[in-house]
Amino acid sequence: MSVTIGIVGAGQFAGQFAKLYKLHPDVSGVTVTDILPERAIELNERLSLDGTVADFDAMLASDVDAVAIFTQRWTHGPLVVKALRAGKHVYSAVPMAVSEEEIANIIDAVRETKLTYMMGETSYYNPATVYARGKAAEGAFGRVFYAEGDYVHDMDLGFYEAYQYSGGEQWKSTASYPPMLYPTHSVGGVLGAIDSHAVSVSCIGVKDQRADGVFDKDVSQFNNDFSNATALFELNDGGAMRINEMRRVGYPCHIRESRFRYFGTEASLEQLAEVSVWQDKESVTDISADLATHATMEADDASLAHVAPALRDAFMSGHAQVHDVSRLPGEYAGAPNGHEGSHHFLADDFVTAVKNGTLPPVNAWVAARFTLPGIVAHESALRGGERLPINDFGAAPAQL
């Protein structure tokens, strides 16, 4: 079985995946659409794709088997449901949705249509997450009773340019997107390694003080003035998880924007910007080399022309020693990668799930556990840190 894929949204991120889908041996066609037609045309011509269509509805009316949604982050939920109901498998950029209702609608649609849904969470494939997942499976941590996930990305380091590119003249109103509504890079790296989920949260939001029209309630379409937020979650197994989402921070996010720590009764793993260590009750082992990634293209590559220089590392970084590249298509060898080696795995896992009718790793139920905690955390922050319960949609079924 070969798969045809329609790219929805031809922005900075989409081109990386359009190329990987085009290279995949089980993909026979890739088309593209964007609300700015010229962007779709440019991407189609640059990557020699298989054509453009007028809009999202036209894509759903076409004969593509699947759509890959790379639109603005608060738009995903309704688009995903509409695509599933139209009979299309769906790959969605993060986050899954921006409300519990939208998440429930996606899960209902997946259950009823039995189509593939995958959220493209990079941190599930982050080298630290992969390493920790292996150690947890071996029982090397003992009981993991506390873990931390940070998504540490300063606005000054590329985000202003990214929002200007995607948001047009009103970009400041969208650049104020609440940090905890984009939680999957931090939450996913923790819960992607340990078999737990969040059941309650207390969160503190830090109000912005830059006064430049970003994170300003009078400008924000989200009525948001939090630029940083810290949440403490209770996990279902009695453990705890602390999550940081930071947009004003003195930190070299181009080196490592997502970082993690896992503390167990027998051993632990900790990361800083350039150092990662595994430690038990007797010794400390530097595992930085095991988790290190290297660029897969030059920073001045033409495909990165629309990406701010401070963001380009995220679109270039390749595999680490802990990644099992043997399971990837041979066609991906030497192909551009990104987000610490995750892009190849994201593209291949989606195509494989569609082809084989299997659940991908970050399926709808896993995506809900990565996304909903942040939504509830933001509500907690709006209530001054009130502890709130987090609903759980359950574990994924063995098969649809």
C-alpha cells in the first residue's frame, strides 16, 4: 500500500516534513495548500511536489489518503476533526488542541472512524527521552517518583521573527499565545519516558514586564499576559512532575530548548544546556556524548531562508547515538533532520501507522495526556495557582 499526503499550511515547519514524506518509499504523492497561495506554490516548486490545491476544503475533497496539518497552533483541533470526518488520516503539529472539548472531539472521531491520528511531538524522540525510556523499561531507575521537563525558549531568540512570519500585521496579538497551552515539548519528554499521567495541577503564571505589546492583555487575542509559567503536577502513581514553560529567559535555547530530569529511588538522569548525566547511589556517568546531535545541513541552506537564524539549529539537528536509525527507511540516510533527530522518526511513524493500520506512538490518547495537563495548568494560573483536577481519557486501545 502506498500513501498520498496533503500538506495543510506551507510555513516554516511544513517544508521539512514535505521533503521527508516525498522521500519515503511508501508515499506516492505529496500535495500542498496554504491560505497564502504563493507559499504553497513556492513549496511545491522548490521540492518538486505533486501539485497544490485551492484550500483546506479542496484538500479534503481530493483523493489524498492523509493530511498533515501545520497551521497556527490554536487552530488544530477543529481542523483535525473535520479531516477525520472527511475520511482522511491525520498528522497534526503540536499542540493537539486548546480545550478539553476539542480533545474529546478528536478522540471520538478517531474511535468512530478508526483512522490514524498522530500528534507530531518531537520530545517523544528527544535523545534524553529515548535514553530514559530505555532505562525505565529496564527498571534501572527503580521507582521514578519525581521528574522535570523544561521548554526554555526566549522570545528574543527567533520567536519574534517566527510570529511575524506566521501572524502578518497582527502578529503581536498571536505572539502572546499562553505558554502552558503549548506544553507538549516539556510534558511529552517526561511522560514519553515513564508510564504515568497527570491527575491534578497547581500552576503559577509570571506576568510579563517587557511592555512591548507582546504578552499584553490589551493586544493579545488570548487575553494573556503570562510569558513564563511553572506547574507542579500530581501523577496517577503518586509521583510528581514539575513543568516549566518559559518565553523570557536568559538561556541558550539554540543549544537545547527542551531538557529533562528524572529522579528514581535507585538512579536518576539530569540535563543542563550542554551536559547530561546518569547517576546512581555510587557514581556519576557523563552521557552527554550518547545524547549529542549534529547538524544535517548548513545554516545558510536555501530551505531555511524563511527561518530566523536563532531557530535554525532546531531545523538541522540529526540523530544521537541512542537513536535506532536501523528502523528508518534507507532513503532518509543523509536527509535533513531536526529537533534533536526527531523529524525522521515522526514522518516514518506516521506513514507506517497509516500503511499498517496500527496506532502510532503519539496517538490520540497519548496526545491527550501530553496536551490536557497544560490546558488545565493555564486555568490554574488564571485562578492564582488553585489546584485543579485533570481528566484522563484513558490509555490507548490495543487496536481501533
